[in-house]
Amino acid sequence: MSDWTAGYVGDVEYMAGFYPEQSPIHLNLACLLNGIEGVPLENGFSYCELGCGQGFTSMLLAAANPKGRFHAIDFNPAHIARARALADEAGLSNIQFLERSFAELVEETPSILPEFDFVTLHGVYSWISAENRQAIIAFLRRHLKPGGIVYVSYNCMPGWTAALPIQRLLYEHAALTSDGSHSRITRAIAFAEALQAREANHLRDNPYLTRIGQMLKTGQIAYLAHEYLNEHWCPLYHVDVARDLAAAKLGFVGSASLLENFPDLMLTPDQRDLLSQIGDPDLYETMKDYCVNRAFRSDVFLRGARRLPPARRDERLRRTRLALTIPRRDARLTLGMPRGEATLESRVYGPILDALAEQPMTVGELLDLPELKGRTKITPREVVGILVGSAQAAPVVETVSADAEDAVRRFNRVVSRDAQHAESNNKVAFAVASLGSGLLASVAELVAYFGLTSGVDTTAEDLAPLLWAPIAARGETLLKDGASVESEAENLALIREAIQSILEHKVPLWQQFRLI
């Protein structure tokens, strides 16, 4: 493997995907829930994504936030070339892509980059060398504004403990040849499964190896190569990440996975009592990971925290306007949490969900509904954390400009056109100006959107061939009850059924968000 990769997989492009936790409005909300002042967005902001891959998240956010100034950086020239082409076609003028390694970023004198309000890293920090992690810290010292927010997600311990020998096995076996990463990871997994079949004790009933085999069968080879074949793959303890970032004057705020900010959802009462004795917040978070056996973290850090009094925090949360991001029929009152299922009170959340199904509303308006006012002790923090944290609602931007509407329309048009040829497991989304973020969608939904906005295809019968043609061209079929569907007629029937559901239940949501 060539030196420029620094031990990272470079011959296979990382999958395009959108991660809503990286949006400025979501990161501000994570700060607010934890009583910390965020970054004002009304007059514009500066945003940087390090290790942006194909740049999909930053592009979507640039489309939805035309007042923002975006820089997206990756060391892989294929990623940057692809991202620039898509941004140019979508007419995005507020984003710049740079091909740089982390070391090159901190060595450039003078730097061509400004100071940033936001710096985000998704799936980078625990996949690179210690030297590159220190380069990131140096970058943050140099380029993050006082009051600026950092998002960093990473594989964490102790949840990855059982997978450490699996990764080492796959990495070492893959290193036996100099073939491409696709071939090497496929052969390494086959060897691991063969070893498991020969009753290797460590591999017996190993859930990680089982999951890896399932992902291989569903075509997620690029993900597997990037996850398991990096030389410096190293799950990290939260306390070590926090100590690293402290060198850039960053303090931990909370989790971008909003439900994780509620200890009563994450821990048993006995666990909460024991951990309350720990005075160090970073060690507390690490011990919490032991309780829930967490394997992945989405952490929010801030440089110079300004704390809000609880009353002011609650006042701001009451003014937060929420929109339902799923059809009302898909809303759920049962949430899967580490300590077991958490069931929301139907007498409280039923009226809230019903009201949001009609129109976006502020949290204060929801709490003042006749069914709730004076009849519940539910707090604004709980309403926001539960609904947004469970991906059933999202905060709404108060004022949407014509520029933002035009930008998201162009972006969605290009992305939905290209979705016809995307792999079905890509994590794609629509840009939504009123959310300042994205609305997660399946490839089938994007294809249906493209057909509908083309002004030609308006029925499931018309739209089905758009989705089926590229699937058939790749020699793939759909699954029904876990079995492959062989005939074209049966595949088309399943596609028509899926698209009919989209037309009936998703299109009204798209209309609400002015996507069509």
C-alpha cells in the first residue's frame, strides 16, 4: 500500500452518507440540552469537516444553510474529485473541498483556512495513527474559535473488546497479499469463517464475526474494508479522547445521540447511585460506557463553555419549534435503550405527536395543549430530547430564505437522479431548508422523488422500472422473508408495493417540507 495512505485504506472509496448529528442546528441543540450556550447561526457561521469522505454530509448542510461557509477536507483524491463534481453540478457556491492529510493541514504556513465555529469528524479519530490524532489536536488549537463546537465520533471501549481479535485476524490475513482491499477483506472473512467452522474456541458464537458475515452477504464490502483493514484501527476510551482534546482547551459537553444525555434511560438506579460518587465528568462517562457496554460514541466538545441557568435553558427549549420527521403512523412510544425498553406515556406523547402531525409547533405550544397543561410534569428538556433523540422530530429554522429553497431543490434533484445507481444500503437523505439539515431517506424514496419531480412518473407502476433497472443490471435481487426473490415479476411486485407506500405516506411529509 502506498505511503500517502499512512496505513489507512485508500484504494476503496468510503460510502457516501448523511449523519444528522453533524448539523450545526443539532449540535447547538445538544449543547442547549446540557445547559451550554451554542453558536449563533442567524448571521452565518464557518464549518469544517475533517475526513469528509465523498463529502455528502457537508454538501447537504451547505445546501440547507446558504449563510454558512463550509470547508470539507479529505486526503483521498478520489473522494475530493467526486465531491467537487457533485457540488459544482448542484450549484453550491458556499463549500470548498481540499485534498489534504492532517499533517499537511498543520504544516501549511500560512494556513489558507479560517477559524471555524464548528469542526466535525465522523468515523475518523479511532481509525488513524496517534500521530494523526495529534495533528488533529494541533489543527483544533489553531482553527477552532473560542466558543466553537467539535463533534467527534469513534469506536469506543469496552464495547469493542470481543471484536479486537477479529479485527486483528482480518487485518493480518488481508496483509498476506497486495491485492485490492475488496478482495483482501473478502478472503479474510472467508478464512475467519472457515476457522470458526473448525471450532476455534474464540470464534465460537462470536457475534461480531456473525454480523460481519451478514454484512458481506448484503454487499457492504467497502464499509468492511474501511472498518477492519486500517493499520491503526484502535477503539478508544472516552477518558483518553477527552484528555487529548483538553490540549486544545476543549471540554466535553454531552452526546450528539441525544437520548444518551438522560441517565435514567441509560443506567439502572443502582448504577446511577454508584456513578454519582465519581466527581470527574470524563471518568463518569467512561464508567457509564462500562455499564452499557458501548461500542460507539458521538461526542460533543466545546472550547470555552458558557453555562446557562436552568430557567433560561428551559425558556430557550420552550421556544424551540419542532416538526415531525416521520409519518404519524410510524411514530413509536417504545424506545430500545441499554437498560431495556423505555415506554413513553401515551396520554402525554399521543397528543404531542397528533399535534405535530398537523403542523410544526414550539415546545411551549405542545406543553400548553389542553390535554397536557397542568396535568403533567414533563419538562421541555424531556420533550426535545426524547422526540429529536429518537429521530421522530427535528428542530425547525424560523426563517427560510429563497436562496436556501433553491439550493436544496438543486441538490435534491442531482442526488435523487444519481440514487438510481446507488447501492441500496447507502445512508442517503434529502436536504431540507426548514430543518437546516437533512431528512433521512432510502434509495427507493430518492428514486421515487426523482420520478415525481421529473413530471412524468406519478404511479407505482410508472416508478418501479426506475428502481428495478439498476438493481437488475448489477445482477442483484430483492429479499422476501430472508430469501432471494428470483423472478423479475416478483421483484417488480415488491418494488411497486414499496413505492405505493412511499406515495401514500412519505409524499405528504415531503410536501410539508416543501420538497415537492
